[in-house]
Amino acid sequence: MNCTETQQYLSEYVDGELSFTQRQRIELHLKRCIECQRELSMLRSLLSEVALLPTSIAPVHDLWESTARRLGDQKNIPPGNPFAVPQQRDHTQDEPAHHSLRRYGWIKSITSLAAVLIIGFGAFWLTRDSSSPGWQVARVQGSPEIASTRFTDAGHLHIGETLETDATSRARINVGVIGNVDVEPSSRVQLLQAKTTDHRLVLHRGTIHAKIWAPPRLFFVETPSATAVDLGCEYTLSVDDHGASILRVNTGWVAMEFGGHESIVPAGAMCITYSGFGPGTPYREDASVQLRAALQKFDFEHGGAGSLTTVLSEARKDDSITLWHLLMRVGAEDRPRVYDRLTTLVSPPEFVTREGILQGNREMLEAWQSHLDLGQNKWWQFWN
Amino acid sequence: MTEKEVILDARPDASAAIAETLRLAQQGDRSAFEVLFREHVGRVYAICLRTCGDTSRAEELTQDVFVHTWEVIGSFRGESAFSSWLHRLTVNVILSNIRSDKRRLARVFGTDDLGPFDTQGDTSHAGINLDLEQSIQRLPTRARVVFVLHDIEGFKHEEIADKLEIAVGTSKAQLHRARKLLREALER
């Protein structure tokens, strides 16, 4: 295969749409052709950039008014497939006359008034964040700064700006309308995103205390070593000067994610992360000193089998969340030991088998997790 | 409806508010529909802008999408996420609009014999700059539509071919062409 042929098929090659034979021929050519290697590299680079394009772009003009005027010209909902787009519209009727409105009638409309009250919060929540360029900040103590400028009682943190506290100052950030974040002394946080579906801060250093009452996966805090994903909770997160972080969860759940690795941390547990390692295995705050030390060695110091032995022997029923994570983190040779120990602490559901767990069956792992009695938030496992 | 979506819809507070917003919009409540509009207009506009490559036309198309959504929202049954439903509807409105334009029709569909490196007659990419977003908007129409649907919106060639009423090979050729033009643009 020559360069012209190879480059003609590179697009399908990166999309995985070629036959085995075609792939082999291209890879054979790529091994000896620097020019085609460069083409392939550029193509992959382009696709990486494309993957980072935003899914949403704000129109230059507010289109609601012009759209709303056209709504008044519409007739009833056309029957049949809603995706069958009509080519021409009838503009002779002024009444919107949705069929569902006619079907439900007055009684339904009256009852919907109650729903208006319910929707009030939802509508406010949905619209306020998307139109706001940032979040309100209140000074709690001392002289916190936004974008290197002190503010007296209240300030506004715009996207991209940084809020800093010195050794004697504190501040509270209102996270849209879904919660608040207390910024402790000697901390530096930056606002990355303030969208309805993505509330995102960076904690460069220091400590924050977050209290979020929104649905899960709407509030994120990025640190140098992992991202804390709110799953409906209250937690404290600290980052030191080396980028390492400590998470303590007070209520609910938090997921710590980095490079495809994830630790699910329930209330009463904590999780340590180090730059380059990602989130360690979560453990209960009241776990024994021996267990915590052994876990530290296992996660970050290549502690291996010896550390695992200590963790298993020290584990109590309350430490089952630690052993459950270890099922997915130990090698195949050690998994039976973890399985056997966890079985003595929390019996697995009936359909969960030893063989299935040892083979890493995700459905069985999730089922067993739900038996660990770690709280009522069963939905979190579907958010991975 | 996936298990994840079932769980999502079962969540309290926000999901209940969203469900109520949808229900009221289905009953003809404009305020509720405005909430949906403002929540999703950026996503819809992005698809329109990238597909048609022109801000004025993208704004018109965005309005078309929401007018059509208003017309048919009563048929939304919650069997998928509303955003997924709206996304599908958006693409269909855009393609319907393109198909209804005979001039564009000829440009988009008369390409079965187009070679993957054939850029003959293309002058619209002459001003491509380093900005990827602008470069996409300046791609030739047929290459741009296929590129946006495949690489940004995640459609498969078979789906694109079906929607555009072209051969699968043509879709692949246009994608290859678009990627090549973009690489050249980003090299400059």
C-alpha cells in the first residue's frame, strides 16, 4: 500500500471501520512511512480537539421573543410521528390550542395551578444559573479577595476569576441556587463553570466545606489530583501545596475521580488522593490506625500483599466499603482473600457468586455494594 | 428508557420540577415552554450553527426547531430524556430545511461520484483560519453537514446516509474530505 492509498483510508482507520486485512496493510505502511505517521498523528490531534468542542453555544441575540411571537401562529399538534417535520405551516389560526390542554380541560388546568408553585423553584433554578455570569460571594471574616481585589461585604465571582483567603479571612460562595461553599482561611478557589448542568470550581489549595442540595453530578470541584463529584451531600475537601487532597464526607456521597479511576465515598468516610496516583481507597474515619497505615502503603507505596493482609485482618463490618473497593483494585491472585474476608463481614445477595466476583462481574459487585448498608442513596451507582 | 434515565427521573426536587415544566409546556403554558427554551437553546443553536455555517440562518433554524417543538411537545411521552428527544427533533428539522432548499439539495446530494480528495470548486474554505469552530463553519456545505453529524453529534455513517438520502460511501468520503480540509486549515 502506498502513501496515497494509506491516507485515503486513514479516516476510516481511526474510526475502526476497516477490515482486519486492510488494517494490517495500513499498519505495515505506517511502520515505515514517517509522512503517513504524521498524517495519522494530525488526524488524531484534530479529533481530540473536536471532542473538546462545547456542546452548547449561546446565540448572539436573545431568540425567545421572536420565537414566542411565532408560537401564537401555530395550530394543534399534528398527529402522527412528531419527528416528521411539516414542510409548510398553516398560519391562519391564532390560537395555540394544544390538544393536551383540550383533553384535560378546566379541572386539570386548575390543578395545574398548584404545580405552578412547584415549578416556580424549578424554573428559577433552571434559568437563573444559565443567565448568570458567576456566583455571589459573601465575606464571612477578614479580607478575602476576588481577582486580587478586596471586597467588603459581598462580591461576585465571575467565570475564570479566583477567590483567595489569607490566614485570617473566610468567605461563602453561593453556588447558584443549589448550595453553598465555605472557603476556609489560606485557600484559593477558581470558578470554572456556572451552568445549570455544570457547577464547577477548582480548589488550588486550602480547604472548602460544601453543602449541596441539588441532584447528583451537578457540582464538581477539581483538584490537582482528582475531581470531587457531588452525589447529593455535605463534605470537606482540603488540598495541600503539593496538590494532594483529603476528602471527608459528612452526609450523602461523593465520588473522587481521576483518569478513569473512581472512589465512592459515603458519609463518615474519607479519601486521600495524590497527584499522579488519583483517588486512594476510601475508609471510615474511625478505622484503626493500623488499617489506615496499611491502606496508605497499599495505595501509594506499593505495599502489596503484606499491606493487604493487615487491612483484611483489621477490617470491621463498618470497613466493608474499603474491602468492596479493594475487590476491584487487587490483582486476581489476591481477590479471593478479599472476597472471603468481605463475606464474613457482609453476606452477599443470593445471586452473587464467588466465581462472578472473582471474575469482576459488575452487576454482582453493584448488588453486593447495595447490601453494605451504607445509606439509602442507591442511585449513585448508575451515574458512573 | 435506560435504567439510568429511570433512576434520574425518579430523583426528587429538580427532576420533579423539570417534569412539571414539561407537563405544563405540554398543556400550552408559555412560561414553562420558555424555561425549556432557555435551558436548551444553546444546545440547539450549536447544532444549527455548525450545520448551516451561518449565524443568521442558525438563528432562524433555532426558532424553527422550537416552534416545531411547541407544536409536537404533546407527543413527548418521556420514553427518553427530553434533551435526547429534542436533539433528534433538531437534526430532523435542520435536514428537512436543507432538503427543502433545492439549491442546497443539489449541493448536498449530488455527490456520489465525489472523490475523497476532490475539492474542485471549493472556494468557501479559502479563508479558513486556525480557529476550529470557524473552520468547521467554513467547510463546504456537504462536507460540513456530514462532519457535524458524525464527529460532533455522534451519528453513524448508515444513519447519516439514511437521513441525507445518500450512499454510505458518500458519507465516508465527505467525512474524509472535511477532516482533511480542517487539518490543512489548522496547519496554517
